[in-house]
Amino acid sequence: MKTLSRVYMWVIFALLYAPILVLVIFSFNEGGSLSSYTGFSFRWYGELFRDSVALQSLKNSLFLAVSSAALATLIGTFAALGLDRMRNQYLKGTVNSVTNIPMMNPDIVTGVSMMLLFVAVAGILGISDILGRWTMLIAHTTFSLPYVILSVLPKFRQFDPSLREAAMDLGCTPAGAFFKVELPHVLPGVISGFIMGFTLSLDDFVISHFVSSPDFQTLPLYIYNQTAHNVKYSMYALCTLIIVTILALLLLVNFAGGIGDRSKRRKEATK
Amino acid sequence: MKKKLSFLERAAAVPHMVWVVMFIVAPLLFVAYFAFTDVGGGFTFSNIQLLSSYSHIFLVSICFSLVATFFCLLIGYPLAFFMSRAKPSTQKLLTVLLMLPMWISLLIRTYSLMTLLDNGGLVNSLLGKLGFDPIAMVGTGGAVILGMIYDFLPYMVLPIYTSMQKLDNRYLEAAADLGCTPLQTMLRVVLPLTVPGIISGVTMVFVPSISTFYISQKLGGGNFDLIGDTIERQFKYPSTYHVGAAISLVMMILILISVAVMNRFSDEKGEMIV
Amino acid sequence: MNNTLIKLRSIEKSFDGERVLCGIDLDIHDKEFVTLLGPSGCGKTTTLRIIGGFENADTGDVFFDGERINELPAHQRQVNTVFQRYALFPHLNVYDNVAFGLRVQKLKEDEIQVRVREMLEMTGLRGFEARRPATLSGGQQQRVAIARALINRPRVLLLDEPLGALDLKLRKDMQNELKRIQRETGITFIYVTHDQEEALSMSDTVVVMANGRIQQIGTPTDIYNEPVNAFVADFIGESNIIDGVMPEDNKARFAGHTFDCVDGGFAKNEAVDIVIRPEDVDVVPVEKGMLSGVVSGVTFKGDYYEIIVDVKGFKWMIETSDYVAPDEKIGLYIEPDAIHVMKKSEYSGKFGDYSTFSDEMDHLSDPDAEVSENEEEAILS
């Protein structure tokens, strides 16, 4: 049973990673072929860094991810506060389920619906090209919102109201109690909400596909356009760089977590 | 002072509500509006009526996603179980391994799978070296389904794994104590107690599968039109926005109904558990 | 108490390098009510889990009816378990929970129905068939857990702190109930608890454990009256444990006075531990006492007073029905048969002085500590 489970897990994970690994390996291929490896080279990486469109897409992606995550975190955190204090259960339920629609709906429907809104508004206002940076920002903020609320709202719920009362008993004003006691408690949720929004925005392709214009491309859109026609091998290099970045981030988070664990364990040992 | 603050606190959700109405509710209303109007803006049922000519596309999409979902469940369920019974340190590593592909863009993963299966790809060149004829894989329905399974498997495993983790080991011990073999324990105790995880896994695989267009474009080689492809095509030109909206509306309703049905099923189970 | 049903021989077990059991030898007889009693972390739950087949011993053997069953998986053992906090299947109702074992055996539904009815009748659960475990009270869940285990007609029933989650009154009722069920069914019960009162009132045999070792095996009266060392004396009931010597048989010298006693068989002038139960000390006027001391604390307990008396720096606990005032000087009188002499052990000097009374009691009677220990064991497995 033990060996069976180990073999099974190995096989599935190997299959899961095989295509990605092949892609990474062939990004260092000297020749331009996928069937044979002719020698190690950084040729495609060099080409990638001379590609100004790719670099501009990267910049756009980062700008969009930071700004949309920040906006979603701001609106979402206030929303979570309001929802936590709201007494009207019916209204609360409605707001919650409407907020979650982008999470439940297929991305393509969300993308299409926003595109139709923008196009219709453009038609009414008589603007010819509304799609671009600002529509992207609105769309990304919208689909990040439910995730921000999802990570902040439980923090407000878990907060013990008697702590707020204790703070006021010790001389805090209500506002002081909120900022000194409640906000620090909620902060981890706010931060994880921001990170969530950031990664979702970086990763999104489907919704962006419908609300962007050729003059504001993000990295996923660039990859899509590149892979739509004849493949440029610098794409392999780009994908490899992205994978390595994600891997590094994950390891960093986990390594940092490991350090935390160890110091915690040490603390317990000295008890 | 206190009253003022609590009013402010409750008003904090107002910007969010405004945003939600403007950018979630209004867009969906526009989908409905476009679905029931023609290019001139007049009310019409013709877009909906036109959908009958797309029925085979709906059928193929539903079949493909059901098969992909089924295989994800078949492969993912044992994986989730084995993961949940591993040592805690191993579990942490396995979770990272499982989540890493979820963080890598779907485009990259699909694309890398395509390069592997392509006519000039690694699999076929290996086959050639072994003396076999190359197999044309890209462009077949099998490749599209394989792509869905490959892309969405982690989304099946993760929720099931989470519900397995919550499963108290004492239930497994109690089952063994009452005479269950490991297989009987699986069927009589583990499976019924992980239904919520299965439901959310199935939803998380089925919904993106049925609405995908990139997978079918790349791995289907343009031979398969799924709902996603059809919608995407309609929104390239303003003249077909209305038909596209109609298709989107119908797909959305279909998905909402099936999700609601599954959730009711899970609620019944959930009631047992709570 | 005829034939031996379960035999444990030199069982050892470690978790992550920490020794939990260090050489357990134990015989359990047919139709016996055996209690494994000890504080948290003493290894009693692990011993039970080894018998149930949820844990394998590192070394040593488990025999069941003369057969070695070390490798036999849990589902093939003729043993059923009432789990700590019950482990009732949340997706099944009461009837289906109780019928579970019989369904696994693939019995016919009409026979299952008869036996489930009978079992629900015996455990007083009629009318609850369709209820989910989560909608039942603690006591009812307890009954379902017992019914679910007993319906399989096991040779042995293992009970892991089954009353731990119930409140005091319910515990008392369930103690009587369990005893009745055990007598009616004639099934061997192996019962794990940290509550000495529970152990004394229910068991035929009590096995006192500490630090992964068995300290004493005996009937409740033996354990109470003749504890083998300071640990047992302190853990079972209240006791004053004093350093003493045996100048000769039937004489014990402690607290600066030589007493008559009824113990013997020690070397001349051997250092020993003396145990005197609080209820065995009589309060008398100073001039009539063998010892004298100053009352440093009085607690009213309802039917008696619990007083702490300082005798030359050693604090005695005494239970008396007569009121004495704090700071009063009193005499103490001890009958020869109230003096119990024990050999020195690793536990000597660690227990039985009531100067740090309250802390110690809190530690021993803290049920949460016990629960978390058992959870840890469960996770480790």
C-alpha cells in the first residue's frame, strides 16, 4: 500500500511536470527544433531581451497587477468592514453573492460582459477606442474583489469584540481602538488579499483578451499573440523565465515559512 | 462620537456596492440586452433562435468537459487520498508541487503540452527513433481532452485533498475497528465524507473546461469548435456581438443551473456533516 | 476470572524517539473489567491502541486467546472500540451507525434490524434511530458509540476515556450503566481513564501506569489499601507520605515518634515510605496525641472538614468531622492498621506533602491535558 501510493504520486507528478520541463530544456536549445537537442545556448534569451514588445508587455503587466491589486484591496477591505458591521442579513447576503459572481462565472462570460458594457458606454459617449489601460484596470479590480473580501472578511469575523471594548476600557477612543487593535488583527488578511489580487492579475488572460486593445498588451496577451501563429523560440525563453520566477517566489515563501517554524519550535523547546 | 463611527463603519461597503453594480451587474444586464436585440437596437428573438444551429457545438463541448472532468476525478481522487495520508512534512512539499502548475499560466502549460505532442514534437521523434510511425495527436479530440485533464487536474485534487485532510483519522480507525477492509473503509466512510470536496473539484474542472478556447485552438488544431471558441469568434466583429451575447447567456444559465443542482446535492450531504 | 484472554509481553513503543511504553507485561482474563489508570502521558491510551490494532509495538508480543496477533490488522481482530469523543460517522444516522459493523459483515437486513433494535433497547436509544450524531447530546452519542461497538459481539471491548466529555452527573449515571452492560453481556472490558474514582468504582482489576510502566496491578481495595509506592499512594485518593525507618517488624519510626504497625519483612532500620490516609488520622487533644501540630488551613467539604496540619514543617492532610479552628494546636492519633509501609522507589519524596497541595491537584485533575496528549498520539500514528 505504501509503495503503491508512492509510485502513483511519482507517476502523476512526473506527468504533470514533464511538458514544463521539456519546455525549459528546449529554451536552451541552440537550434530551432523541438525534436532534437543540438546544443546549449542562450540564443533565444538574447532574442527575447531585444524584443521591445515583450519588455513593454512585462512593464504593462506589472503596472496593472500592482494598481489593480491596490485598488481592489482598498475597496475590498472597506467592503469587508462594512459587511461585517451590516445588520441587514438580506442585504449582506445579496452583496456577497453578487460579489462572487465573477468567481463562479466562466472567465469568458465575465470578459464578454465587461466588453459589452465598455462598448456600449463608448457608443453612448461617442468615444471610438475605449478599450485599453483603464478598462483593463477596471476589469482586473473587479475579478480580484471577491478574493480580497474572501481573505479579509473572516479576519473581521474572528475578531473578538471584547478586545475592542477592552481597548476602550483602557482609554482608547472608538477610532483609536479600531486602528490600534482591530486593524493589526485584520492586516494579514489584507496583505494576503493584495498578493492574491496581484497574482490573479498577472495570470489573467481570458478576461484581458476581451477588454484590452493592441496598444496595451500584458504578458499573457503577448504570449497568446506569439503562439497564435508560427512559433518564435524566444517564447520558450520567456516561459522559462516566468516559471523560474514563480518557482523562486514559492521557494522563498516556503523557506521563510520554514525559518518561522524552526524559531517557533525552538521557542517551544525552551518552554 | 460612537454613533458616528459605527455609521461610518457600516457605510464602508458603499463604494464596493457601487462598484459591483457598475461593473458586475450592469455588464450582465448588457449581455442580456445584446442577446435580445439586433444590430439596430430593436428587440428580437432571432439571436436565441439562431442558437439551434449551434446545438452540436454545445453537445461536443459538454461531452468533452464531462469526459475530462471524469478522468480528473478518477486520477485526482486517489492522488488526494495518498497525499492526505503522507507525513506532514511530505504533505507540505506535495502541496507546493501541486500548486506550482496552478501558478504557471494556462497558456504556457497548454503550449508546452502542444509542443510535446506536436507532429515534430518530442513524443513523435522518440517514437520515430524506436521505429514507429509518427502519430498525429494534435488536432484530435483526444488531445483536447488530454489538455483539459492536464491543465485542470490540480483544481480537482486541491479541494478533495482539503476535505480529506479534515477527515479525522479516528473515522478510519473506527471503520477498521468495525471490520472494514481498507477498500470498504474507502467506499463506506471516506467517499461519503469527502463529497463536498468532490463537488467543488468537479465544478472547478467542469466550468473552465466547458468555456475554454485556448486549449481547443492549440491542441484541437482548429478542428474542434467548442462553446468558448464560438463565443470568442463572435466578439471579433461588432456585427456578431448579439449572437455571441446570446450564446454566452445560454452557457452561463446552463452552468449556473448545474452548479446549483450540484450544490444542493452537496448541501444535503453538508447537513449530514454539520 | 478463568482463562487468560489477552497477554501482553514486554511491549515497548516509541514515538519520534520518545519512549512511551517501556516493557509492558499484562494478563487480561475473560469477562474481566480491567481499567488502565494513570496521568496524561503514562502510555495507557497507547497500550489500548496496541491491543486494538491501531498501533504496532516496536518490540514485544500481543497474544489473543493464545495466538500471537502482532501483525493482525484492526479489522480482523475480535475486538471493538469505543473511541474517545466517540468517532461516530457524521454521514450516517443512529441506526446506520449501529448497523455499520453488521453491514460490513454482509448480514441479511432483517437480521440486522433485529439486532440493532435489541442493541438500541439495551442502551436506551429507542426512538433515536433516524437522528444524526450531531443532533444528539453527549450522553446519547456515548450510548450510540457503545451500541455500535457491542453489536458486533466482540470478545473484548476497548473504551478510551469514554466518559471524558460528559459532565459529572452524567458520568456517574453512565458508570453504573457501563457496569450493568458489562455484567449483562459478559464481555471483557478494557477501560482507559485518568479518573481514579471511576477506576475504583467500576473495575474488577485496576492497572496503575506511570511513565510508560505498570506500577501496580490489583483489585480496587488492594490498590487503595496496599499501594506499592509513593506514586500509586498519591494518585489513588489522598495520602500523607512520610519518610520513615523500620527498626523492627511491626514498628515504624517517623515524625520523631515510634509507632506500632502491622507491616513487616523489612531489613533492620531500612528506610521506607509511610502512607497514612487522611481519614485514618484522628484529631485528639494535644496531651492525648502521638504527634502534635498547628492547624494551618481548614476547608469545609460538606460531610467533613479537610484540614492541613503543620507537624514540625511537614504538612499533613486530615479529614475530620469535628470543626477545628485555624491556628489551633491539636494532637494526632494513628491506629496501627492505618499505617502502611512501602519500599523506597523512584517516586519517594515526590508526593504526599501537602505544602504545595493545590497546584499538584490542578495538574492531576486537568482533563484538557489528557485530551491533548491523546490527540498527539493520534496524530503521530
